[in-house]
Amino acid sequence: MALAEKIPATVVTGFLGAGKTTMIRNLIEQAKGRKLALVINEFGDLAVDGELLKGCGNPDCTDDDIFELANGCICCTVADDFLPTIQKILDRDDPPDHIVIETSGLALPKPLVQAFGWPEVRTRVTVDGVVAVLDGPALADGRFADNPDRVDAMRAEDEELDHESPLHELFEDQLACADLVLLNKTDLMDSDALEAVAAMVGGRLRDRVRMVKTAHGVIDTGVLLGIEAAAEDDLAARPSHHDAEEYHDHDDFESFEVEISEIGSPDALIDRLQAAIAVHDILRVKGFVRVPGKDMRLIIQGVGTRLQQYFDRQWEDGEPRETRLVVIGLSGLDKVAIAAALDGVAKG
């Protein structure tokens, strides 16, 4: 089957909270008649991202076109979860024009690209491109290295030392696999920080990989889709720290859910969250909040201590009105202490 006859798929990678879901929401709104199928993966078992994409009201991407794979990174369950989902999409009576795969923020993109070379799907779908969404402010803050100045000094003293953090390694793997890089959240950066981060990222890109500066994940569909990279045929050009491994895991990271009975007020919850994040070095928090006296569902999302809140929709009839947050961080999180700081109970 010729490349033009295969269904194109775009793999969207990027660290926790970089803006992948927001970008995909914008993509749905700009579909312009192009029928999309979405595969949404989350590290925790609370499906926040899928919920935010459902109910968009766009006929080009209905709730039936959204396939959720929660509680783990699909790069680790390619044969068990990812490939059967892709086959299910391909076998639909009305197959999509384009498949968009949002990986977990902790996922390695290369194993997914490799999966498209499997005989079960190779003749029917191609990886149009790998899009890496980067959190500009987090890069400016040195979030993807453990004390970068100190690390550089130690490396200068002893070249045999390996001080790369799991965040830095993950960042490099996601960037090395990309065909298009979105330097996102530029609206939160001053010109000097933006210029410095853009120069740093630009110096790490493979030849012919384009970088686009974005705010709120807004980018033209024509730039995002139609890259025609056929990435599954170009694996050797996409190096990974895990190329020599037969199996990899995500033991450096963990997640759990916090259930809170009463929040008092959104501001009070935000204050407790910021305090807990600072003490326990939480990487990511997101979830749904029941606000007393309100019929609308409150969304809270945060990367580090940068938190945002907004009402997304009315609570549906029969839907449990509860406050549930997923917390993600490096291994060793004190779940009980974090839940207690939020006046909640740890689940999982």
C-alpha cells in the first residue's frame, strides 16, 4: 500500500503539563471536516485528559472517537494495549482520516513509533510525525536537570560521572524523536528567557526538525498535520537512552490519587496544594473539584507550583460530584503526608 493510501498518525509527546491536551483540543476545533481518532494515555488511573477532550461538540471528533488508555505509559504496553487499540480504530466501518496519539507525559515516544512497523499495522497506517510539546517556563527554570550549574561543575571535574536526572533523560528522548517541536507557554516568558530557551532547544534538534513558538498550544493544523515523515522507517535517526534495553520501566516516577471530601473554597485548596508541592517536590497535579454551592465542575491543573483553575462544564445528572486529584512525582512520594496536607485520603 502506498504511503498516500495509509492512514496517517501523529504521536504527541512532551513532559507532564507541557500543554499536549490543550493543543489537541485546539486541533479538534480546527479539524475542518477531517475526521480524527484520538488515543489518550495517562500515567495515573484518573482519566483527566480524556474527560477534557470529551464533549467538545465537534462532529469531526465525537466521544466515540476517543480511546483512553489510563494507568500506565503505553510505551511499556505496546503489544497488550496500544497495538490492539490501533487495530480497533483501523477496523472501524468508518475509519478516521487521521489518528492522534497523546502519550503520557512520562512516555518514551520511540517504542510507539517502532510499533507502527509491526506487520499487523504496517501496511495500513504510517507515523506522519512525532510532535514534541515543550513547557518553555519549566525549561527556563532548569526543571529537566538536577541543579544544572552544580552538575556541569561536577562533570568538569570528572568526565566519568553520570549525573543526568530521569527528567533530563526523558526530555532528551522526547526531543530526539521529534519531527516538530512546539516551544509552548511563551506567553509566560520574557524575551530574554524565551531567546535563551529557544537557542538551547534549537541546538539539540536533528537536521530539518522545525521548532515553532506557541502560546496555549495554538498552531495551524496545516503545520501540525501533513509532515509525512514516515517515522517508522527512520528509527536509526532517533536515538534513545533506552536503545540497548530489551525492557524499560518508569520506576523513577509514581502517581497516586487523592480524594478530598470538602475543599472549603478553591483558593484554600490552591494554598494547600502550593504548600504541599513545595515541600514534597510534586511534578504534576490535576483533577476535578466539587465546589460547594456550584453546579459546575472545577478543573485544577499544575506544573510545579504553577497552578491554574477554571470551570469546564456543568456536573452531569448521576455523575458523582467529588474532588479527586492525581499527584505525580519522583519515586518516594510520601502519599500519606501529601494527602493529609490536602485534607484528603490517598488512593492507590
